[in-house]
Amino acid sequence: MLRIATLLVAAALAAGAPSPVSNVLKVDLEPADAQRYIDNPPFADPQLAGRTAILPLIRYDDPRFRSAEAGPTLGHYWRNGHEIEDPENYQEEVYDAAQYHGQSGLGDYAYGYRTPESAKVEDRAGSGNVKGSYVYKDSNNDLIQVRYWADSQGFHQEDNIPKVELKPVEETEEVRAARLEHERAWQLARAASLHAPLPQEYEAVPAASELQSSVLQAPEQAPLQQQGARDAKALPYAQQQYYTTTTTEEPEPTGPPRGFFYSFTYPVSIIVPKEAAYVPKNNQEAAYLAAHGKLR
């Protein structure tokens, strides 16, 4: 009874709270109107898309194929270029992805996206300053978080990527011995080549004056336009028209600056093995993954 009352209270609070607009498409906006959307994006922090459902894989020959419990990807399933022959060992995870983008027409913009694997936000002020951040999972399933900004002082970045300390290369005794032997052999070969006589079949290189006198004068080339026209006459008539017709680009439309803004949320699915459960490395990572629906 207590649980039912708690659920009713939570539902009432959710109904009374203002629900965010998930889908927006506004075009041909006044810069001030577009700026209001840009200043209030649906999300300002890069957060991985939260998982909304875990569904079984329903094959086309399964009696549940047309039932309500079937997920959005019905029928044949593919993974890494091969069809999954044992769908009972896999599951479909559904995530709530999103993206937004807006421009004021005066240089200000903002955009962002979130997916199960990565997320990013960035905005630019009319002054030209840019700031943004993104997060993604690397090959070890670690979360990499990066914050960056660009201003009159240049580009700046902060991240949690492990720092690599560069050290000078240290030679082992084997490498040092091989290097010294190579250098000694090279010096001996160089000394021998300096004292070796020239072969009998060697021919002396002609002097520069002799080379100049033997240079043939190239025939005078026709101007490039005349040459192209002469070559075009040998082509079929349709291709001659291609060479002789000049094209002009239409001028871009001009007018007062206009802006736009759009924001969409949509489900995306990932097929994963059921036993592919990720174990967080620490309590902080576990809390982050749980808050963003990443724990299986």
C-alpha cells in the first residue's frame, strides 16, 4: 500500500512539472528569436544517452514477431557483418539519443548531440569565442571527458586522459655495439672510395658551356586558350559545346540575417551479448554510469 501511494505522489509531481520540448523545428527566425533558443539549449552538458529499455531479439519465424514486446529491429539480426544465429544469447538495448543545432545569423551558434557511446556540446558567441566539451568511451570502455575553449589567447583544453611522460631513448649494449660497428664500416667504405681509381669506362661529365650549346630550342607554344580551342575542334559537336560554353554562377541571395533552431530526440538500438556486462572500476564511475543508464 505504501508503494502504491508513493507511485501516485511521484506521478502527480511529474504531471505538475513542466515537460521539456523534445522536438523543435524553427526556420527563418529573427536573430533575437534564434538567440533565445541558442541561449537555452535542451542540454548544456555532454551526457551519454540513457538506456530506456532492454528487449529480446525476436526473429521473423518467432510467434512473438508481431507482438508488443518485440523491439524496433525485427527479423534478421546482424553483428560485425554476420547474421546472428543464436539471438537468444543477445539482447537489444534502446537508448534515448538527441541532437540540436541553432544559428542566429549574426555569428552565434550552438549545437550538441548525445548517443550511447559519445556526446558533445559547443557554442560560439558573436565575439568569436568558442567553448565546448565532449565525452566518449575508449576501447577499454573508459570514459574520456574533454573540455575546451578558444579565445584571443588561443586554444585551450582540459581532459582526464592519462598523461604520457616522454623519456629519451636509452641504448642497450647490443644496440650500441651494432651502431658503432655500422659507423666504423661506413668510415672504411668512405675512405676506400676516396682513394679508388676511376673505372676505365668512366666518361667525364661535359662542361656547362657544352651543355648550353646542345640544348634544343622548344617550339613556341600557342596561348592556352588557342590550344584548347584547336583541340576542341577535333571533338564531337556535343563535346565542343562543353568547351565553348561559358558558365556563370548565380549570385547568392542577399537580405537581412536570419536564424534557425532544431532539436530532436529519437531512439537508437544496440545489439549486445547478454553476458557483456561492464564492471565499473570504482564507485565514482559506477555512480556516473548509473546516472546515465549505462550499467547493465
